[in-house]
Amino acid sequence: MKMDVKNKKGFEFSFGWIFAIIVGAVIIFLAIYGVTNFIKQQRGTSDTFAGKEIGIILSPVETSLESGKTNMISFPAETRVYNDCKTTGNFGSQGIRVAMKSGVGKEWQEPGLPSIFYNKYIFSTSTVEGKKAMVLAKPFSMPYKVADIILLWSAEEDYCFVNPPKEIEDEIEDLSIERINVTSSKGNCKKNSKKVCFGSTGCDVDVDLISQRVKKYGQIIYYADDKENALLYGAIFSDPGIYECQVKRLMKRASELALLYRAKSESLSPRGCSSNLESDLITYSNQTSVFNSSIALNDIQYSADELGRRNNALSCKLF
């Protein structure tokens, strides 16, 4: 039996090419796999650093606030900022995680490692998404200054405030807060805007100014009538779970500050500046330390107002 030499060469030639294609495909696959994993790792690192940078950027906004202050954060790409609020520990913690949109690999991957802060209080939805984020920082006092709080929301979202109190309408105008429209009727709101009703119902957010409560996503949360309306803004722009967590952290801080003012009062007594507020400050510290829900804010506000009234009558004020 004779073998066709021509066909044999053709067989050998085809096999060589097939082998080369297979090997080449494996090499390309491994290269792509390696590059993709490298990019994924780099994205994770970049997202972790971005979380730290956001915390650093927010610090100057908070410093020495006497009234509201606004700012805008611009991201290099579409970004998701995750608000991780925890109440464990002496003051709880504020976590920030970031994920940036990419055209390589998965469009969105898991966010980077959280950046943890113990002196920041960010009121927002659980995830803020966009290329720009709006920041409104306000001091929160009850009755003494407890902390500066930060309201954070996407600068690409429209809000419509229906019949807000005059002071809030004036503040929005004075601060030039973009994409918040103030109107007297829901019918004047933009189609896809988030509607906030003051004194009425039927909006995405309903604010009851008399009972000092806010209904959002079917849940009821309560705010205190502090002079800067800080918690009212917080209730409007936050998810209810984030809001409750941050208010609990603020009460933990208020509790510790009450003990510091008590110590200050005791140190001033021998100098002829007795305040006689020591027992009230201990009571207030205990009251705020066991805070568990915003529904208790009404009682705490009453105690805070009384402390503030008595402090203002002192010749040597504690705070």
C-alpha cells in the first residue's frame, strides 16, 4: 500500500497551524486574564484611595462652621459612594467605600476597602451615584455643639421642595443649592424630581412640621428642632436606616460631651463660677447614652432646651 506524500505534507502543515493557533489562543487568554486581574486589583486600590480622599476633602468643609456651607465633589468617572454607618464602640464609626465605573472588565466591581472615620457624620442614601456629589455641611447643637454633620447627595438628581418654611426657602436661595426647586405646588415640580412635601402628603418625602417627623419609603423617622434644621435636612436626604444610625452616633457624642461639661463646671466652682448644672448634665448624659430611636428626640430636645436656657442665664457660661 502506497502513501500519498503530498497528502502527508498537507496533514503535517495543517496540524502545525492548528497547534500554533491553540497555543496562541492559550497565551492570549492567559495574557488577557492576567491583565484583567491586574486592572481589577488596580481598580480596587484606586477605589480604596478614593474613599480616603473623600474623607480628606470633606474635612475643610466641616471646620469652624457657624451656619450651613455647601460644596461639590467631582469624580473622574461615574462613581458610587457607599455610606457604611456603624453604632458599635464609644462613638460608632463612619465608613466610606467607593467603586468607579470602568470600560474594562465588569462595569461595576465590588467597592474598595472602607475608609473609617470616628468624627464624621454623613447623612445620605446608602449609595450615592454620579460624576458629581453635592455636599451641605451644618453644625448640630443640642444644646451645645455636638458635631458638624454632612448631607451628601448626587448632584445629578433634582429635588422639589413644596411649601417649605420661609427659613428653609431663604437658606436654599442664600446657599445657591443647585437642582433644588422651591414651589408652592407639586404640579410645578420637574417630572423625575424627588418631591418633598412640607405640611402635606403625597410626595416621595412627607415632612410633618408639627409632630417633627418625616415619612420616607413608607417609614417614619423623627427630627429635632435644632436652630440649623440639621436633622430635618438629614431626614430628607438620608435613607431611614442611615439616619437612625447617625443620630444614635450623635447622641453617643452628646452624652460624652455632657460629662466633659460637668467636669468643667466642677473645676469652675472653686473660682466662683458655680453653674449648679452638674446633676442635670449627668441626667442628660444618661438620657442620650441610652438613645435607641429617633422617636426619643422629642424628650431629649426638651431636656436640651432646658439646659440651654439655664446655661444662658449664667454669668460664666459653660457652653
